[in-house]
Amino acid sequence: MTQMELANRIQVSDRTISKWERGRGLPELSLLVPLCEVLEISVNELLSGERLSKEVYQEHLEENILNTIEYSEKKIKRNVRGYQLVLGVILVIIVGIGMMFGIDIHRMRNNEPVVFSTWGYSYVPPIDLHEEYIDIAIKEYILDQEEKSDEKWFTAFRTYLIEEKQRHQKYILYCVVVEESYSYEEEVILESASIIPYQFIVEVIDEEYTVTSARHPRDGSLYTEDMKVLFPSYVHEEIDQMFVDGTVPRLQLEIQEQVKLYYHTFQ
């Protein structure tokens, strides 16, 4: 009979019959009996691949049983390894997604942008203007301390470190402040200038950022001692480099821009 005829009689595809004939596979155990009935042979003869006499029938029977068991065990092990591989891949994917989700949740709790955009929604952290409000409070404080006169004061500063003592309620800042005063008589004239390290304390009181303390080192022989008291050692070291690292020239340029904008209307 043809492959198609045999396939129809035992309800498999002709490709399956072809694989059996080419030694690319073996019939499932449930198909052995129906196949043998169609071929009019015993299961023992099918597995042996030959007609068997009564004398060798028992010998081949035991051998075929052992071979069938061995083949079944190997197939089960292959299936188990396949399932384990699939489960392993699925587990890795689940763990990876969980880690990505955990990272994003952590960043959202800290008002930071999310890293992975795989959750079907967008997240933008709220705008943090704490440092801007702090800068405004310091500038207003510095300018308020200047004596009222015909001179116009301008200020710029660099913040080296901000320490948050209470969550968004109290800050300690270590800064270098440059101040310059100008007058105008047919031309802009620089009247005075100062460069002073400051330790500021800014507190949020009734939702307003307010400087509650401003300390700076005393002049002369007390300067070095006061710097050690007011500033952490590494900040102190950075401040000592303000004339060579470009800090002071940059602040002076910032003040020059302020001066140009302010006196532009007089020219």
C-alpha cells in the first residue's frame, strides 16, 4: 500500500509515515497496535524489523521492550529539558520586567524621570524649583543688607554645597558671593567690589524661602580659623581655588551682564 493509504488507515499524515520509513522517528506507543493490525504482524516483529520464528521470538521480545523503554526515557528527558529551557526563559523575562518596573517606581517616588517606557503610560516628574527659590532668597538677602545710596548693587554667587536638614524645609548652603556697586554719571562707574565666602541657612517659613542665618569668616588672622569652622574641609579647599579655577571671573562676567541690562535704558 502507499504511504497515503497507510496514513489514512491509522489516521496520521503521510509525512509521518515517510519519517518512519526513513528512520527519522518512531511511532507513538499508542499507534503500535493499530499499525501492526494493518500490517498483519506482531508488535515484536515491527520493532525487530523482521519476521520472527517461534524460537527467537522471546529473545527479541525482551530486547525490544528494553529498547522501547530506553527510547521513551530519552524522549521524556528531551521534553523535560525543553520545558525547563522555556520556563527558564519565561522566568528571566518576568524577573527582568519586574526589575525594570521596580526601577521606574523608585525613580517616580523620588520625582525622577522613568527609565523604561514599557508600561503604556507616560510620567513626568513635578518641576523642582527649590534651588531657584533658594537663589532668589539669597540674592534678596544680600541686596537688602546694602546701605541705601545712589549706588546700584549687583551680586552673583556660586553654591558649592547644599545640605538638606529637613525635607524641603531647611537648607545649609556654602557659597562664594561677589558684590559690586555702580553709579552712573554720563558713564557707568564701578564704585566698590567684594568677594566673600558665606554660609547661609535658608528655611521655608509659611511657604516662603527665607535666609535665617548668614555667616562669613572674619578678616585678618581670624580668616583661616573661621573658614575651618564654617565650611566642610573639602568645600574649604575648593573655595581656596576660586581665583584659579575660573569661579571669580565667571561671577564677575555675570555681574557685567546684569549691569549692561540695568543701565541700558540710561544710554
